[in-house]
Amino acid sequence: FCVFFGMIFGDGGYGIIIVLAALFGLLSAIFKGKKPAGAMFLLLLIGLSTMGWGMITCSWFGMDTNLLPQWLKDLSVPALSNVTANISSEMDTYVSQNIQIFCFTLALIQLSIAHLKGIFRYIKSLKCLGELGSLVMLWGIYLVVLNMVVSAERFPMPSYTVPLVLGGFLFNFIFGNYAGNFGAGLAESAKNIVSLLLGVVNVFSDVVSYIRLWAVGLAGGAIASTVNEMAGPMMGGAIICAAILLLFFGHGLNMILNVLSVIVHGVRLNTLEFSNHLGMSWAGFSYKPFSEKE
């Protein structure tokens, strides 16, 4: 979640503000002799994560990288940095593809962890082979995603991709519904064959879904840059106060929108994509606003 938060906010300057707010809350509690709230430690953690991603990509309050000091540029990772992206349109595409690869690799790691947990959960049953099949299928589909979404030229599909997907699906079909009786498990899989086939497509969409981290972060960066462009012409004139107010309002609004994006997208990747692969189902109470309590 902290990685998702940092990528969605995507700006080291915003990370500094979050870290300062967290430190203020922690120090205030300490000076008052109270135990710091756990939320302050979480705020500090996600602030540091945001700073880290901003440092890697050289994103600081949406500023043009040409205006940043050289030492900040040197802290960034060239393959993911806006400094590299600003060289040319080809390099911009290259950096965008690298961030997409990073997002899909995050998907591969997190969803693989879900299936590894499943393997250990059913380690004393043949059902663990069904989880192993899902894991193998996930790795095959990851290669398909790189080829189809990122670049077919950079990632030609290996010859073993289809065997990985088909082999993983076969293992999942045979052992995925095993519950002590081999024949009953096969019958259950045959009965749900349509759902299992659609599951292959769902795995593809789950991996691709992580691209939202790049897309939402890109949108936030565009808003920050637009705010700077709007305020820039007023900074040297008599209406500099209006420019400062515009910067505070624009970047403040952007941070609020980023918080909403984290709730919508960052939380979703954990509670939907990851949880589905983990085999976790969420429970609750039906919302019946007009019903009477007995």
C-alpha cells in the first residue's frame, strides 16, 4: 500500500509536506507526554514512500526538470526519470514504458505472493498443485502483457509463454477444486469450465489493472505542472500574492484529489485484485436503508 501511495501521489515535494505533517504530529504528542497515534507513523511511512518515488522520477512540485538543481537530478534513476523523458519524445516513450513495466512487475510480485500463500495453505493437499498452476499461468500472462501492452519489439513473446499459460490452466483445472476426492474435483471443474476459462482473461485484466498506478500518477503530475504554468507569469509582477494563492490552492486541490485516488485505486489493488488471487472473500451486511428493525 505504501508503494501504491507513493506512486499515485508521485511527487517528492508532496512527500515532504506529508513527512513534515507526520513529524509535527509525532513531536506534538511527545512534547505533551502522550503516546503518538499510530496514524502518525503510517503518515510518516507513506510520506517517505512518496518522497522516494519523487526522488526516483525527479518529480518535485510538478516543476520542469530544467529548473531543478543538478543534485536533485542526479538522485533520480535515469530509466524512470523525467530528466531522461525530457530529452526527446523517443526517450519520453522509453521512460513511460519502463514505468509500465515496473507497474506490471509489482502486479507479478504481489499476485505471486497471493498464490504462494495458497500453496503453503494447501501444502498437505493436492489442491496446492492447483495454486501452483495459477502461479505458473500468472507468469505466462505477465509475458503476454509485456508483449501486448508495453512493446512487442522490446518484449517478443518467448516460445514457452503459451505452454506456461496452458500448463498452468490445466493444473488449475485438475487440482483447483480438489477436496479429498479426485473425481469429484474434476467434475466440479468441468461444471465451472466457463468460469475457469474466463478466469484466464481475469488474470490478464488483473495484471493490466496495475497500470493505473502509472496513469493516475501521470494525471497528478500534469495537474501540478499546469498549476505552475498558470502561476508562473504572475510571479514577477504586482499580483505575486495571487500567484502564491493559486499555487497553494492548485497544489492543495491536487493533493486532495490524490488522496481520493489512493482510496479508489491504491486500496482497490489490495482488496480486489490481490484478495481475489488470495482466495479471500469479503463479508458484510446488506444495505437496507428503508427496512425496519425487528
